[in-house]
Amino acid sequence: MKKGYSLRKFFNDVHLWLGIASGLVLFVVCLSGTVYTFRTEIEEALEPDKYEVAVPANAKPFSPDALVFKVEKELKGKVVSLEIPQDKALAYRVGVAKKPEGGGERAGKGPEAAAAQKSEAKGGKEGKKEGKGGHGPGGGGRPTTYMVNPYTGAVLGTTEGPASEFFLKVMQLHRWLLIEGGTGKMIVGVSTIIFTILVLTGLVLWWPKKIKNWKQGFKVKTDANWKRINHDLHNTLGFYAFILLLIMSLTGLCWSFEWYRDGLSSIMGDEVFKGRREKPLSAEATGEASSLQLADYLAKANAILPYEGNTRISIPSDDTTAVVVTKSEAGFFALSASDKVQLNQHNGEALQVEVFADKPLNEQIVALIRPLHLGDVYGTFSKILYFISCLIATSLPVTGTLIWINKLRKKKPGKRVPRNAATQVAG
């Protein structure tokens, strides 16, 4: 390093030029991430009639089997999953796939479903008309999620709509800048690496040279001129958001680069996103038809996981795999982690129980990669913190660029522009 060129000045230059090079991309990525933070809440607020239900006095919801039978009859599809929220005023989410020709019926074996089938048989003529212009299950391999009133059995609609289409575009903008073919994904990935460097160098530049100057880095001098306010907004707000921005960037790289994801998996000792490839355990047939209903499986799972929460049951498509029940706590501070029980569909025996709290720390961290990036790791509480941090991240390229422009205006011919660690650009 040349004489007079300190390590701090080196960090200044790295921070400055990387910030200038990536500023526009980071602004778009951070802005889209800010908008995406409260996606679920916005969608539910825009279409409350689809997500919320009136709870009748002294009324009980349909049994899971009866509800599944009713939905399958109406939609002419195969229910593959049922999500039961803890909040009684919310609709159930029912995953419906296209029913295979001649496919066996897993649901609807119990007496309640049989009774429902008998009562529905009276309206056979109306049933023939349901296929015309009514709701239809999604084709292909991916099920469509329907919102269903558990007290009436009415299908309220799918999770798709204008809001979901908008947020799909926001996600695509965030992930690959709406550029197809992998180019956009690469640009975002490289910019995320740069963002990580900017966050770290920004902390170095924020660090005061003298102890007596510590307080200056913790506040915005609102009674100063606009240039000083802009500088403080960049310097101080960037410091306060430092930890969350670093978490966002380090977890975001898992979606951008396979080598990074594999490397992180190796370091952590557990595979990142392994849930995408996990399949239910095999369930050995007993040779006799099972008389267990969905309610029985849920009761067995609740006995193993005895707490209130959101519950999801995945229904096997044949008689060779387990029934999978996942459960997670709900609430303002609820941890975005689920416990899982796999049950033998033939006798209800617990084949495997996975309790998140019992897992080693490394496996817990890996399992939380997605919520750590999206911000819902601790429910609405962490979403609020992430939203504020994303707003700050969106502002940093703007305030940093203004600092740089103001610095250029001060430059005089023949004179070297003094470098100030506190007035450099952040991404």
C-alpha cells in the first residue's frame, strides 16, 4: 500500500466505487423487497371476504373429512392438503389437484363423510352442472389453493387474484429484475455480494476514530443544513439497520448461487432448502382397509404436539406413504418454525416426530433461512423491523449518491479532494 494511503482510505474507496457501480440495482432490489414484506397482510386486506369468515353463534366447523368430501365434489378434484388456522375467523386453505382418472379416494372413508355423501346424492342433477363455469382445480402437478369457509363448506375463491399477480411481479423483480434466462439472477446475485461488502465496509467507516465522537454516529442532526442531514441519514440509519441488512444479504445469496448454497450447507452441517426434496415416509400396509379419518390423524398429532397453533395435514395420494401433519405457533411474536409428525395412514402409529426446539442449533438456523430472509422469522414483530430496515436500505443508494455528488461539486482544479470516511456512498 502506497505511502499515505491508509487501510481506512482503502475501505473508503471500496465502499465508494462499489456503491456507485451497484446503486441502481440495489435500489430496485431493496425497494421490491420492502414492498414484498407485508404481501400476505396486503392480500388479505384487499380481499377480506375471501380470507375471513363470520363465526356463527354456537356453530361448529365441518369435520375435516366432511369438508374434504364437499370440496372434492364441488371442484371435481383431489384434495391433497388441508390447512386449519388457529384463528377461528379465518378460512381454511385447501390444496386441490386434478383428480387422476380412476384414482383411489383417500379422503371420505369415515361415517361422517359417508353421511355427507348420502345427503349430497339428493342433488345429483345439480352436481352434474357444477363442472360448467364453476371452480376447477388447477391442471398439471401443482395443486391450486382454495379458501374455504369451514362453517358452511363454501369455496370462497383461490389465493390467486390481482394482488397475488402484482406480488408475483414484485418477487420476479426482486429475484431477477424481470430479466429471463439467468442473466437477471446473476446480476442480482453479484449485486448482493457487493451489498454484503458495502454493509461491512460501511460499519468500518462508521466506526469513530476518537472515543469522544461516538455520540455523533447514533443520531441525526435535524437542525443542520440539508447536506449534513443527508449525511447523517446515510451514516446513522445505515448503522442501525446493519445487522438485519447483513442477514438479508447472506441469506439472499442462497437463491442466487448454487455454489454458495452448497458451501453454506457444508459449513452448517445440514442441507439448505432440503425440505423441497423431502418426501413422506413409507407406510407399510396392514392388509386391511383403514377406518381412520382425517380427524383421527389430527387428534393423534395434537396429542404429540399439545399446543394451539396453525395445523396442516398432507393427504397421501395412495396407500404407500405416511400422513404428514405440521404444526406451528401463531401470534405477533410467533417463531416461523414448524413441528412435524408423520403417521402411518393404516393404523395411525407415529413413524417420525420432528420438534423444532429439539433440533441442534445448526439445523434450526438452516431451517430458518427462508423466514430470516423474508422477515417473518418472528411473526409480525420481525416483519415490522425488516420493513423499516428495507426502507433504510432503499434510501442508502440515494443518500450516498447525493453525498458523492456534493463532494464532486466541492472539488477544485489542482486540489485533491479530502477523503472523509463518513461521507462515502453505501449500497
